[in-house]
Amino acid sequence: MKTPGPAELPASQERLLRERLQVSGYLADEDLSTTVWLASALQRPLLIEGDAGVGKTALATALAQSQNAPLVRLQCFEGLDLAQAAYEWNYGRQLMAIRLNESAPNGTGRVQEADVFSREYLLERPLLRAISQAGPCVLLIDEIDRADEAFEAFLLEVLAEYQITVPEIGTIRASHIPQVILTSNGTRELSDALRRRCLYHYLDYPSLAREIAIVKAALPHANSRLVEDAVQFVQRLRREDLSKIPGIAETLDWVRALFQMQHSHLPEDMASVLGTLGCLLKTREDRFSMSSDRLRQLVEGRRTVGVAENSNEQAKVAV
């Protein structure tokens, strides 16, 4: 039996990772699965950028499921601080310890600072919880672009050294390196220091074939023609001038809605289709930009005929 060579072994591991993700319900292409495998092998964080709804968060969830590991999620937002992201002192428990010591018959009435500022009085927030895991763990830092730049500066120690420094007790290092996934929707530019510490992958909207496969895997009971017609429609819809482009989650919601309405293909009655567009279009402007005529053109795969094209056609007829 042939022994796998150096180039063959990583390739087989990448395929194994892709298969495990697929079993967990996530269909990754070769580029993405290779980058995820490299991030794990090199013990480096992975920064995934892309529009909302392309499957960034779902990747971290599937990765945790594929490894049978806990998923620790830090949802970023403006104003996120250390106490919410890493740790906070349990002031109530500290105060109780002080009072119990003072009321003890043989107590000295005094409590040393080291007694109440110890590891057992720390409340673990997502970052500390992740590096404190005894086994494999996936840490999802979701929508890092929504956090302030000041928070990025604190995050650098965690991403580079997998440790957190608590001034009162010292440095807490990870006993088991977590696999870190950071996601960004690109609402602001991230710092160079953060990017240097991560591997990078841009996750785009899936191709037609891949999105059909994703929907069929998620909704195996839906009619194949319905899935194919619906995904083709969504792919055309994404090329429209929309304020919020529908993602994969919206595609799944729409196909699920059509399936619940017992459609085996896209209905020919555009009024029926219009009634379900709330699954795809999430703003008032986008919703009311879809007339029955434009909707039929998208269903049939036709594009809007512009004024100039109409003029040209009329000129040809006149000649």
C-alpha cells in the first residue's frame, strides 16, 4: 500500500474537513475548506469577510458541530468593552466573602486583597470562557467590524498569544488553543494589526450550482424543480439595484415558504409570488420596487428593456 506523500496528506485532511462540514449541513468549496484547515493546522485565527447572509456565521456553527466541540460566540457591537467580552469580577460574591469573614467568630475581620481577587471570583465572558476550555473549542467573534477600534487593540493579545492578562492575578493562558473565526460585513475598515494576526478568506455569494445544492441539502423534501427555479430567481434578483441583497438564509426561507404552500414549482400567478417576497426583500424600498411585470421578467430570466433600447427598436421598425 502506498504511503501518502507530504502533498497528499494535507489534501486528504482538507477533503475530510469538507465532508465533515457537509455532514453538519454546510457545503464549503475547496478554497474555503483549505483555508479553514490551514487556520486549524497553523493555530491561527481566520478572518472571513463578505456580505451579510453568505454563510459566515453558519460556517463557525458547522465547524463546531463537525468537531463535536462547544461553540463560544462573542457578538460584537458598538461600545463593546472588556467586561462584556472577556471577564468581570463577581462583586456580589466578593462582598459576601468579606462579610462572612467579618462575622466569623474566629475571623480577624480583615480580608486580604488576594483572597477576593482570585480566579474563582472571575465571571467568564466569551473570550475567557473560550481559552479556559479543557478541550477543543470554536470561538466565533461575530461582526468584528461593528466593534470599536479600541476593542480591536485589546483583542490582539487574545489572537496572537491566546491569553488574557488580568492585572489583579496575572496572565491566563489557554490550556487548549481554540479555533477562532472572526466575521466581518465590511461596514468599516479593520486595522492592519488585526489582519496580520489572521488568515483571510472572502466569502462571496454562492454560484448557482452550489446554492441549489445548499438548498436541496437543507430542504430535501422540496421538489427539485421548485428549488432550481427559486434559486435561479434569487440569483437574478441579486443583480437588481437593491438596498439589501438577499442571502442564502433568505433563499432558504423563501423556498421553505413556497414548499409549505405546497408549490412544486414557481407559481405562474405573480400575485402569489408577490405575497411571499417578504422572505427575500427586507426593506420598504426593495419590496415596492418589485412590480408584477418586473417580477415576471425575473422569473422568465428577461432583463429590463431600457429607454435607449426601446428607441433603437423603434428606429429599426421605422426604417
